[in-house]
Amino acid sequence: MTRPRTLYEKIWDAHVVEQRPDGTCLIFIDRHLVHEVTSPQAFAGLRASGRTVRRPDLTLAVPDHNLPTTPRKDAAGQRLPIADAESAAQLAALETNAPAFGIRYIDAVAPEQGIVHVVGPEQGFSLPGTTIVCGDSHTACHGGIGALAFGIGTSEVEHVLATQTLLLQPAKTMEVRVEGEVGPGVTAKDIILHITGVIGAAGGTGHVIEYTGSAIRALSVEGRLTVSNMAIEGGARAGLIAPDDVTFAYLKGRPYAPKGADWDAAVAYWTSLATDLGATYDKTVVIDAADIAPSVTWGTSPEDVVPITGTVPAPDSFADPSKQAAAAKSLAYMGLEPGTRMQDVAIENIFIGSCTNSRIEDLRAAAAVLKGRHKAAGVKWAIVVPGSGLVKAQAEAEGLDRIFTDAGLEWREPGCSACLGMNPDKVPAGERCASTSNRNFVGRQGPGSRTHLVSPAMAAAAAVTGRLTDVRELID
Amino acid sequence: MAPIEKVEGRAIPFGLKNVDTDVIIPAKWLKTISREGLGRGAFETLRADPDNLFDNPEFAGAPILIAGDNFGCGSSREHAAWALGDLGIRVVIAPSYSDIFSGNAVKNGILPVVLPQTAIDRLMEVAATDPIHVDLDTQTVTTPFQDRFRFDIDPFRKMCLLNGLDEISLTEKSETAIAAHEKKMATDQPWLIPATP
Ligand code: SF4
């Protein structure tokens, strides 16, 4: 009998092409997702060295980061140009590079276009037990279906394009077990915000985190993708959730998913991947689901999390002197005073979207709060950005778009949007945004922007009242 | 990629913790399709302050940057390494880095030295007035005041940096093993090849 192994170790072992004497391994990459921002220099590198793409069949390209989310076609169905010259150049580069290197390409106006981490699982291109990379740090997202997925830089993008492999050091393993049932109004986003608050922004450095426990198993695939998406905010290279029947039901019949006898063989294999009884992790953190409230960030690190019922902490409440200094800086940037009740913080902007929270379930949760209500007068800008064209179509079929527009929110085209200040969707300097994205870094949503990370339901609640709000007061 | 063996010069005593890649190079600078010229955007937000270290003539052309814990956290953008390189930085010294950043640094010929906070505190002091010497071969950081700090580095990364080696050419030497893996995958797990929709 072999030694009991964790999910991570099983996926890792199955992908080792070669092991170097120092323990570094050449790892085969099963899926490579490519977008317009981190790929132009990689393709330029291939051209310069006369290399080709080794496995175009395992590669999928889709633009998302800097596409504007305003209509992409005019009334006559003609594609509209992108005003920003640099964004247009990046998009044009991908449009040329994908066919030139024989890569599958979902173009900017295709019905399947969307955020790369929404598109991968939705198309069944991302599969359990595979290794997945993409030049975006939230690639960890695909861990929600049990894939070992992580973000890479442009040199690595070039390396994977050329060789379909990466040189990696095995990571340590960390288990974050969330046991019990979450209360009403508490979503997958609150779970991962709470986890990040507990373990800290560097808590998972050098580790791959496997999320386990009854509260994780109870999540839909959408919720699991949300949790794993933010593994990187806890410092981990990747997140993982063991694939189960919920995962298989989600993937079955998706365009690139295995079919027929292949499907059965795949399911049998995926089922065998779960962490063995008796396998050990290098680190384990146990969290009681009952302790998790609807959560919100107050600072400029995703570890700066408090329950919505909490207050802005005082810098000297932290033991670590460097954290005290960082907190003081954060508060100055965020324009917040210690002791302020989070629920008294006024919000001018609402962003519901990003690869963390733009799937159908997220939009349903936001719509449930907004139905029959209207955004507050103090909310100047509120947008809902579906994660993909397919999510958009589904939401429209369910009438969610009407709920949003009736409530005074804008309904946009799919893309990364205000998750990062790269496209026209930005939060003005000095203003606050209740945002369903994953990062509250300085300037992330535009220079001077102040981000409060929340769940879609909490963002909707903030839209209604014009301040950070405990969504439990608006649902019954 | 230029090899690194010894780097001597002024070190920017930056020292801040949890510096994310958005701070190193803001998102608006990512819209390039080439790798050069990003030094202009490096630390842009901090450089809005006229007293910032990066535009201080004292540290003009400094090849070393001293930083705090968890340097390069956040977004995986490799532009952070390009921006540092374009700024003339060859070595970063910090107590810890985000995994992605340290990988990107090495791939772009920047040496990420890990030293404990006590050593960082001392180097920050020295850097304010004097040069620092980094020797990759002997894995030491020294100062004109007899300070000597040894650092660890992954031997493969060390070899790549010392020789200025490009990783793709190295990997191409493993062609037989890669092809064997592909063959095994095609027979054992044919469903791994994406279905035709
Ligand atoms: S939505 Fe944000 S985090 Fe997700 S892929 Fe786009 S930019 Fe990256």
C-alpha cells in the first residue's frame, strides 16, 4: 500500500515529467488559459526565438481584462472600436497571435466571451485533477472544481506555450477546514473573507490550501470557485476543493468536457483524487462556520476583515508593530477613523462582478436583495457585470437584468471591469466602493479608490441604503 | 539575460512590508505589449511624494533594493520584475517574498535575497549612507563595516542567475521526458484532450 496522500499530492504526482536532484520538478500543464494582458510579450518572445506553441489543443484564449463593458456592437451589429489605444493594441495582438499560433480563440463579441476564470469551468475546459495555469493570479479560482491551478507571469506563459511544462518546487500543504453550517446571509464570499482575516495575507505562503469541512462541501460549484479564487489573498499559490458529485453534475455536458465512455472514465479517476484517510497536511486551521458573519474589509489588505457588525479597528489594537504601521497607513488612505461602526460608512459606488463573484448564483443573490427596491440617492455609480456572455444570457432569461436596472443599477457586458483599474470602469479618487472583487489594494479600482470587499448580497444591500449594511436586515 | 555574480552599490533603504505589485507598477502601466520602459511607472504612487527615495539623487542608479516582509504580493504581473529591472535594480533584499514575485524576479535576472528582519534592520541603517556588496557565488551580503550575512538560495535558481540562463532552452533538453508524458496521457487519460464542442 502506498503512503496516504492529499489531493494536492495526487495531482502533483500525476504531472511530474521529471524530477531534478534538488527536488524541483518539471510539471506537465494540462490547460493553459491566455488573455490579452499577460500574453503579448510571451508571443513576441516565441517569435523572436523562432518557437511554436507546443500544444495549441490544450490552450484557450479569451480577452477580458481591458475590454470596456459598454456595448461592443452598434445598432447595425458592427463591432465598435476600443477608444483606449493601448487596450486596443493588446486586444489586436491577441487577435493576431491566437490564429497565428493555432490557438482556440473566443473573440470579444462571441456569446461565450467572459472573464477567463469564469469561462474555463463554464466551457468544461477546466477539469478536476488537471494542472491549469494562466497569467493572472486568480487562476487559483479553478481549484474550486479540484484542479491544481495557479497564476504565472509572462515569462512562464512563454515557457508553457513553448514546452507545455513548468519548473516548480512542490508546495507545502495546508488544510483550512470549515465545519458546521453558516447562518442566514452568509455566503461563500463571507467564508473566504473570514478565512483570509484569520490566516492573514501571508498565512498560506509556500502552501497550497485545501478547503475541507461540511461548510465547504455544502457549497455549490459557483461558491467553491469564489472560495478558491481568493486562496491567493491568503498568500497561497493555489486553492483546492475535492471534486465530488456536485462538481461532476456541474461539468457534465459542458462543451469541452469529456463525453460518453470518456466521461465515465474521467469521473472514476476524479473520484479517486480525494485526500486519503490518514494523509497529513503541513498545517491545519479549523474554523467554525457559526463564527462567520457577513464580512467586509476596512483596509488595503484582504486580511483587513471585520464582521459587518464590527467597527474600524485602532492600529494599536494589533500586536505586531509593522501591522500597526500598515493599519495606520491603510486608515489614512481609506479615510476611516478607528471605532467607526462599519455600518455607518457611506458608499458612493457599487461593483458587482469579477471572477470572484460574477456567476449566475452571485447575480441571483444580489437580485434577491434588490428586487422591488431602489439604490439610495447617495450611490452615484452602481454596475453589475456578468462574468460571461452565457451568464449574461442566463440572467436575462431569469429577468435579473430588469431587477438591476429597475433598482437603478447598470447592466453591463462581461469582462474584468472595475476589479482592476485597466479599463474605463474605475472608482473615482477618494470615493468608496462596495465591491464583490477580490482585492482592496491601494489604487486597485483606480487611483485613490477606496475598496470595501463584500459579497454580492452585501453589495446589493449597500446599494439600497447607501452605506455598508448588514444584509440580514434586508432579508427575512 | 545578463548573468549576476557580484553586485556592489548603493541600496535603496525602502523597508516597507507587504508591498504589492500594484504599488511596484500600477495597473495602468500594464497595457504595454513590450517589456521596456516600465521603470518610469515603477512605484509611481509613492513617487508622487517629492521626498520619495526613488527620485532621491543619492540613490540614483542604485542596483539594490531593501524591502520588508512579503514583497511583491498581490497580482502575478511580471511587469513588476520588468519595472524593477528597468529601474536598474539587480538585487532585492527582504525577509520574504510572494512566491510568484520571487519566481518572476529570477526569470528576469533579478536576485531575490532572503535575510532575517534583524539583518534587514542593520542593512537599512548602512544603506542610508554607504554601499552594500552582494556576492551570489558565496551567498553573502557584506557592508564596509564588517557585517556579513549569509543567505540561502535554491541551487537551480542560483545556477540560472550566475549563468544568465533562459529557462526555456533548459527545459527543451527534457524533450524525451515531455514526449513520454504526453504519450502516456493520451493512452491512459484520453479524456484529457478537450472534446470538440
Ligand atoms: S476579474 Fe479581476 S482578478 Fe479576475 S481575472 Fe479579471 S482582473 Fe483578474
